[in-house]
Amino acid sequence: MNALDIINLSKSFGAQTALDTINLSVPTGSRTVIVGPSGSGKTTLLRMIAGFEFPDAGSLTLNGQTLVDSSHAVPAYQRQIGYVPQDGALFPHMSVADNIGFGLAVTGSARTERIQSLMDSVALNANMAGRWPHELSGGQQQRVALARALAQQPRLMLLDEPFSALDTGLRADMRKMVARLLESAGVTTILVTHDQSEALSFADQLAVMREGRLVQSGHPMDLYRYPDDEQTARFLGEAVVMPARIEAGWAHCDLGRVAVNTNGFAGPAHIMLRPEQLLLSDHPENPQGCNAVVTERDFGGNTCTLTVELLAGAGESSGRSLLVRSSGMHAPPAGSAVQLSILGAAHVFEVS
């Protein structure tokens, strides 16, 4: 069952098209991430769902209730949708407790107990209840904002890049904490971000936007492994793309003969491999492997990104350089002769 259905949603600001016929269904209890570069329309879409903007055409339905269509629109305050913006947007003149309790209908001890319960759920200590927002760290402010949104018992939670201002380590911890909390509460969630790794790790449904259009949606691993086009492939991570000729389930290219997922297609195409599919050895083991030389090594701790240049016959350069990921402990230095082999199948996504 779907919690939210977005049907043919369109929006323009003057001559600029912000959303172009968006269709997306969000399953109940799921975590959907809308990802795309700046200006792709993802925040506009989130604001439409929240009720802060209204579409020129199309409709939104939440749990069977029409929120907006050509004849009417439910105001934002009546939609029972929680919203956590990038900066948290806490009231600076209110304490943590008053921020969390803002809008609660209960009073007295029941209100106090409810606020404490919400603070516990987002891992905030009880002694923080009397603090002011400026006395909190960025992560603590985001937890208060999340607790305030949860206080209204929303049917849907919207997160607008809530982790982007946090340090890298804290961002990952917050993301995991929020995912666990929302899952345990059974709250359907939509996160907007431009961070690819954040999108892939948080989502169980991923929607990629570009220039106001929804270009592809589905399970994160499916989009990562089988993108519809090269632009989507490169947006979701590093990609090795090269021309090839497809024959009988094999691609013939600068890497030699590579298995592909063609479904019977034959002819000229482009193939895509992720860098982690390229296996590197410093001594020949596979007669079908491709010889290369390491030209650059970018050490990153536990992993190392290598730039390798493929060799043609007689040890001459083929002119094609590729990125390969290797263990940081065993990565060969620049100038090393290596052999490449392929893990799994290449993806065919662009046919000439």
C-alpha cells in the first residue's frame, strides 16, 4: 500500500519549469530519498508535499486523502506532515522543552511527560530541556527539530537536507539514528539530499531528479548497478564508461571481452562498470585479463583509488585511463605493472 501518490505534478516559476510531470508512489513505512543536483527541483517537490507551494497541475494523495488537485488544496497545517528543514528552524526565544512541545494540545504533567518521552526517543538528556537553541551543537539542534516534528504524530515526515551542516562523522551517526527512530515509529519518510552516499545508505526507494524531471526511481542498488543513462550513473558514484561492441552476451572493448547484461541486444553500445568491479593483480594470473600500468595513487586510508592506463599490444599505451579501487594496505605504487580482471557483468545503458 502506498502512503503518498504524486500524480503528474508540474510547477513553473515564470518561464522556469521547476517540476515537469512528476509521478512517484511512496510505500507506507518506507524511506524514500529524492536526490539530484542543485536546481533539479527536489526541494520544490518537497515544499509541494508539505503544502508550502502549490502545483500548476497534477495531484497529491496521502493515505487516500487528496491533498491537492485542480479543484482544492488542503492547507499545510491540516496535512499532518512533519517537516525538518536544513537548519532545524528552532524558535530562538524558546527552550528545548518549549520547542519540542510547541503545538502540543496537552498541558501540565501530561505535556511534561510527552516532551520527556520525545527527548528520550531522539537521545537527548533530560538536563537539556531548559537549554536555549544557541547553547546546542548542530547535531543536538537537529534532534530537537526532529522531536518537535514527531510530537505532532505526523502521517508523513519530510527531511530537507537535515544533515548537510554536520561534520562527516556526526552526519553518519545522525543518519543512522534517524533511520532507526523513524522505522521503529513506522513513519513514512521522504528525505531530500544532494549527497549520493547519504541517499544510497538511507533509502529503500531512491528517486533521481534532473532539470525538473524524475529520471529514474527504484531500489538504491538497482539504480547504482543499472542506471538508465551515463549522467545518472556518474551522479550516483564513480563510473567507468567506454564504447564497446556487443555480441552474444559479451562486450568487446579496450578491456578485452567483458560479460554484459544485454537481454539479447547486439551491436555498438556503451558499457558501464563501477570501479570496485575492476580487480587488480600485480602479476599475471588470468589469460583473459588486461595489462595496465598504475599512473596515480590516491591514498584514502582503508581504500586507495588508483588511476591505471591500459596497455595495448607490445606494451604500448591504449590511451585509456580508468579508476580502480584497491585496499589501502596493498595498493601498488605509481609505475607498477598490473593486470585487470572484471568482477560480475558490465551494464549496457547507452546504445548508439
